[in-house]
Amino acid sequence: MAYIDKGMSELKSKCIACDGTGKKMNKEYLFPKWLIHRTKTHKTNIRWHEGKKIPGLAATLPICEECNVLLGAELESPVAQIFDSLENEKGISDFEAELLIRWLWKMDGMYWKGNNPNCVYSEKYTLKDRALNPIDEVRPNLVLAISIIQTIDLGFEDSPMRIDSLNEVDGIFVACVFSRIAIMVTLGCFNDLIPINFSTYHLEENLDEKIQAKSSFPRKGSKTVQKQ
């Protein structure tokens, strides 16, 4: 599992989402609480700062109260329902695909900021803007790839929960495994590099929140997940 390994002291007084200081601060779980319980990593450990192993619920980053409420209401609750839908093989709509991508960017961005506390996430937007604002002109070039893991080895006490990418280039590519779902976000020009056991969904040119029909159904991938 990936972990933040430096610069933690630089993050204590700055919101991970909006970069604001002097605000009323809360703590944001590196992995959201609903996902920690879904993968049962509240009972086991994840790798954290300097390689230490700690329970999933103990891995937190500072976030202001306002951002915490907004991200929870607009991303975490809906994405938890999307996970339910995917694991039950009910597919995903274009609107849900965008929500899932913005949530993945939030997760990947938190990793990046934890590892680079003195660097600017983007000259164009904060992590909050990236996660909560509709996807900009890059939208029609995005591909969401999903594969469903058929079973998880019963010998493990928990389920997979890891991000396998840490962006240093464009802040678009994300690859991760959460519970029985393997997900990637990439640009359409890299479509041929996506493994064949992933279904691929190309986002529409424009977001239409009225269109809620399921238009993409994930493929089944590995029969048994191999944890790392």
C-alpha cells in the first residue's frame, strides 16, 4: 500500500483541500471511513508516515471544516453508493463516471500533497476545486476503466485498499484497487494500454446531470485478488 513518507509537520495548519490557513480545522481520513470499513482495514493496518503500520482510521490529514462538509456531501456519500452499484454489477452512468473520477483525483491529490507539502498542487485550481467543480475541457478525452475482482482470498483479514499511482506529471492518471474494484483513469490516447479484463468508458463531451441511465458495465477480472 502507498503511504505518505515525509513532510507531515508542514501539513498541520493548512487545509489539504483549499490550502487555507487560520480556519477551524478537522481531520480527513486518508481513506474515507466508509471505505475503511468496507475493506475491514479498521481491524488491520496500512502503511503510513515513514513506513509505519497503523490502523486505517488513524491515518488522517488536516482539512478545514467547510471543505470536510462539502467533500463528504458531494463526493463521499454518492461514491459509496456507486461502489455498491459496481460490486453488484449494475453498471455506471456518465454522471456517476464523472463523480467517480473526481473522487479518485481527490484521493490521488491527497497522496501527492502529503508527499509534497511545500509544492503547489496546480497553478489552475486547488484540490477542492479539482474534486468539486465539473470536469473542464479535458472531459471528452477521459477514459474510466473498471474491472471487478471475482473473489478475495479468505486467508486475508481485510480487502485491498491501495493507490498504485502517484502523479508527477498531469494529475490525471490514477490506478487503484479498493475492495473488489480495480479502477483506472487515463486519457483516450492511452486506451490501447489498458488491460483487456477492464471495461472502458469514454466520457461524453458535456456533462448532463439529467442522464442517469447506466451505460457502462464493468468486466470481471482476476478470479482471486493478490494483495500487496
